[in-house]
Amino acid sequence: MNCDIFKILCLRANGEFTCNYGAGQKVNLGWATAAPDWSVRRLFADRGYALARAMFRRGIAPWATTCEQCVGLQRNEPFSHDVPTKRLEKLLVEPSLACALRCPSCSRVDLATERPGSTFLSVDIWRRVLASLREEGYLVDLFFFCGLGEPLAHPQLEDIIDCGREFFPTTPVAINTNGNYKFKDAFPRGSYPDRLIVSVDGLDQSSYERYRINGNVARALQFMHDARHAPGRAPAVEWKYILFRYDDSDVELIAAQQKAAKLDIDSLQFVLTHTVEKSTRFTPENIEELPIVWSRAYPETTPNLYFKRPEARPLSVTNSEKLAGFGGADRVRINIDYCRSWSGRLMLRGWAMGYDGSGPRRLRIFIGEHEAGVAEVGLAREDVWHVYPSLGNRRTGFNAVCEIPHALTGAVAKVTLVYDAPDGASFQFPVDYDLGHTGAEQFNHHCP
Ligand SMILES: C[S@@+](CC[C@H](N)C(=O)[O-])C[C@H]1O[C@@H](n2cnc3c(N)ncnc32)[C@H](O)[C@@H]1O
Ligand code: SF4
């Protein structure tokens, strides 16, 4: 039995460390303070993490009913965190528990009345956490500012961003916001994150405000526009559009994609949710009916629905640098982050780039012998840019949604990415995926 609380730390606005997902947000794993002797080492040794380690080692879920409902619990995976790896996949940070909106399924209001301590994350506590991670030699792959409130409500948000960069200059910073702000007022000093995920469920005020109570869709759209056109190092902008029963007409979904194209933002994800207001027109079972008309739009789900669109298990390496005899060695790098099989389709995400920093002219996808489609390339990937800053390419990402050919029999699919370089050369990168053992069993079958 395994869990990702050891590689994804979640720091709440009041300085508490908790589990990462919905049900676990009330599980206390320890506290951060600004005291000079506070340390991450002690946090991992203290009661919360010590108990979790001891129980997982014995194959027992430490917080029984909470763990039962949690999408992070991996029942069939052996415990792999006996010794801290000193590498955090993510540091989830909740800068604020305050928010001016009143989205009906958001548990912020309930939690704000129960939870002790500050509504806004103290910059001094944040600084101590960062300093300790640094002193103890941790690597952090991503700072993700989200949590339960509205991150942009924090009065010193730019200090929080700057502090992160002071201790971990190459770690990308992403923020998930409702975007109901003037961009210039939110980042007056120009300390932008690398990526903004902006929750805007609807294009028309009348449908948008059914869920985003108190929200103003025109303000959120303007926020995305201004973020995209910010002077200097503008953040990548992703529109997160949750599919509720109020905002899921074909007309509105198509108009939203046209708007996104006009705003020239990086992508638009349509997210299937599990909460009571969810769309009944679109479900994980009929996702192919979603009217996608823009190449940077794609379907997603909340983590509770991951088990409906599980990850295919790779049977060979997914990074071209690890493939012996790769024809593009020393010329190009290709990495597949994940491959999901969903409703008769394969969804691939990853990044690809030449050794000189150039992008592919085209990236073709073959499933078996069948050419299944062409990936959307040029998507923002700040994390890759931070690893290869001298190559200067911030848009190495790709995304592909391909129909699985009817002729494919058996569980193993050979997926080949063909990288067509600008100079006319082509390089093939094959990966075998087991679609029969997709990892679905890793996710919690009690999810709604
Ligand atoms: C609690 S919000 C905090 C961030 C910010 N205030 C916002 O709304 O984007 C965290 C995430 O929950 C998402 N969310 C809110 N209501 C949801 C629902 N009913 N189903 C799925 N996700 C939801 C938001 O879009 C956001 O991505
Ligand atoms: S905008 Fe975000 S934090 Fe605010 S109520 Fe809605 S989901 Fe919750």
C-alpha cells in the first residue's frame, strides 16, 4: 500500500501540513513555524508522518475511512517511502483561505469556520520551510499555489512567489486562480508565476455565475488576456472550464474555444467533475461527443474520475535518451509524460525538442502500423525550460488525442512518435503500452 504524501507536500494557509486530496485535507501531518530550528527532517520524523510510514509499511491505511475515500491511496503498490527521497514532486501551497466567490461545492466556507489559525500564509513561515528544504538538500519539481481559498487574495502574493524563487530559482511556479482580478493589481511588481490556470466555467455571465456565485466572467476573461500579453516574461495561461449542467451547451463550448483562440492562450481544458452540479450531457463514457473545434482544447477529469481514464502502463522507456539505438540520439529529445486510454481514444502528453532548442515541424503518432494523428505542438512547458534554460524554448509541450484503431487486437499497443525536424529529417520513438493493465486498480474504486 502506498501514498504520495511523502513526495507531494501540502502546506495550508495556517501553516499546517495535511494530505493532498479532498477527504484528506483535514488530516494533520504536522505544523510549520517560523522558528529558526524548524526543519523538514523533524516534520517527517514527527507523529503524523511517522504514523503514516509505520501503517503503510504494514499495509494498513492510517486514517481508515478518510483513506478509503481518497484518490491518493494506491492499494496495490508496495510502500516506497521508507527513506525520504529528498525529491518533492510538488509542493502544494495554499496562500489564502479567503475568497470573494461562493461556489456551491467548494468546502472553503465550512473549513474556514473549523480550521484554527491564520487565513493567509505567513511569509515568515513560508521562508522557513523553503530555507529548511534548501538546507537539507531537497529538490522541488514544482510549486503549485492553489488549495482551498483564492491564492490571489493573499496581500503579499508576490513576496511568496519571490521567496520561492530566491531559494529554488529553477523550480517552476504555477497558480490556480478564479481570475476575478485586474492582472496589473494582482502582480504590481511584475513577479508573475510561470503558469496560470484560470478557472472560468462558462463564457456567458448567466451560465458562469450559476456556479461562480459573485464572479464576473468578463473580468476573468480580461485577466487571461492581460496575463497572456503581460510585459516581460508573461506566464503560460491555461483556461480551466469545468463542465456543469449550466455551461455545457454545444454553442457555449464552441464559442469558448473561439474565444480562447482569439485570446491566444496556451490551452483550454474541459473538466468533467463528480460534484452534484456536474454536466449530465458529457460523462467519461461519452467524452468523444464533446465538440472540440480548437486544437489546444482537450478533455480532462477531476482526480476522483481518474479511474475512468486510467494511465496505460509503459512496457518500455518513455524518454528517448534512455532508448538504446534511438535514431535521433544527439539530435532530439522526446518524452512521453503519460498515455491514457479513454473512451476509445489514446491521450498522450509530453514534450519534444531538438538539441539546439528548436521544436519539431510536426509530431506524428502511429498506433501499431496505423497513422493515428498529429500532436498539437508548441505548448508551454516551463518545467522543461527550467531544465534546459540555455536552449531558450518555453514551448516544447505536446498533446495528442488519437482514435484507437479498430484493428488493434490484444492489450499491447505500440505507440510510435515520429519527430519531423525542420531540416526534413525524421526520427522514430516507439513505446509499448499495456492497455490491458492500465493501473485502474491503483485508484480507489469507492470514488463516486
Ligand atoms: C478551491 S479552488 C481554489 C482556487 C481558485 N479559487 C479557483 O477556484 O480556481 C481549487 C480548484 O477546485 C476547482 N473546483 C471548484 N469547484 C469545483 C467542482 N465543483 N468540481 C471540480 N473542481 C472544482 C477550481 O476550479 C480549482 O481548480
Ligand atoms: S473561486 Fe475557488 S476558492 Fe473561491 S469559492 Fe470558488 S472554488 Fe472556492
